[in-house]
Amino acid sequence: MYNILICDDERDIVNALEIYLKAEGYNTVSAYNGNEALKSIAENEIHLILMDIMMPECDGITALVKLRQNFNIPVILLTAKSEDTDKILGLNVGADDYITKPFNPIEVIARVRSQLRRYMELGGNSAHSERMVIGNIELDDKGKEVYVDGDSVALTPTEFDILKLLMKNKGTVMSPKEIYRNVWNGEAFGGESTVAVHIRHLREKIEIDPANPRYLKVVWAHGYKMEG
């Protein structure tokens, strides 16, 4: 049974999400600001977080930055704004996905399932170790570890899955929609910008010079590919 933390200062939204998630068999833990969310994470085994961006005392972005210092738990941000700035900022500091309010319950459940599947079911339960090496980058699929020049690099689950996909398809150009479908296991829902942010984050972690990448290349108007 998976435990999902719901953090939003609007209690009606928390209550609604609890109803949707419990109907699917999930356990829920509630928090109403970022500080409460961090306390709940320290006291409970949490498998996924749904967190609002705009909250009093401690907002979702601040909480996410602190969270990412110690945890790779999948985080789906909730935002009431339609502007891309909040979404991009959240992705830049470590969010795995976002949902814009007002949200569709079916979309919420689909995204939760997708993130949990990647984090839990694909998180090291493979019967055989699978290592891939491209240049100075080594990916250990069983151990969920990535090394660059022999040094371990901390990736979020989303970043790991994108890198794994591109390394498996070395030399093949993959469009943002293809990447989204393979990593998030669903239709894009405008996710092309989400992919772009994760790619940029990934470059910052695996490339010596992210502005002039050696491995993770962009093919303008087509997508991304791994070279080496």
C-alpha cells in the first residue's frame, strides 16, 4: 500500500484529493504548508507527494528545495496559475511533474500511477543487473546509480528514466512527445516543456559544459539523442 502526502493550504482541495486517492486504494497523509509537509516526510514513509506551490509560512518551492537535499521521492506540483513560470521553476528545483488547477481527477490518478510505477516497481527490482556505458557515463539500472568519470551523480527518478531511455536508444533522435510517452507512460498533456526542463537539468549533472554538451544533444525541431 502506497502512502501519498497531500500538501495544500486549501482544505477543500486536500479533502477532494484524499477522496480520489483513497478510492484507488492509496493511504494519504495531509499537510497544509511546506513546513508541515517536511515534518510529515520525516515522520512517515512517503512514496509520492502532491504539493501546492503557493502556500503560507513555507511555499512549495522552498519545501521542495529542502526535500531534494535528502530525498528522491516523486513530487507532483499543484499550481493554480496557468503561467509557465511557476511550472518551470518547480521543475528546475526537482519536481517530477505538475498539474494545473482546476484538475481532472482522472488525470491526477493517471499521473500518480505513472510516478509510483517508475519509482517503486521499476526502482531496482529487476532480476538482472543492466549496465550501460557511453563515454564516461555509466548507468546501473539495477542499483539505480549513474556515474560520470567514476563519480556518483544524484539524479531524480525522472532524470534517471530519461537518461536510461536515451542511452538505450543511443544515436536515435527522440521527440519530446516520444520521451514523455515512454517516461511518463501517458499522453503529453503539453508535456514537451516538462521534458525540456528535465533535459536541461540532466545536462547540468552529466555534462562538463552543459552549454556545449558532449553526450546529450538537441536536434533542432526534432528532439534529443545520446552520442558518445
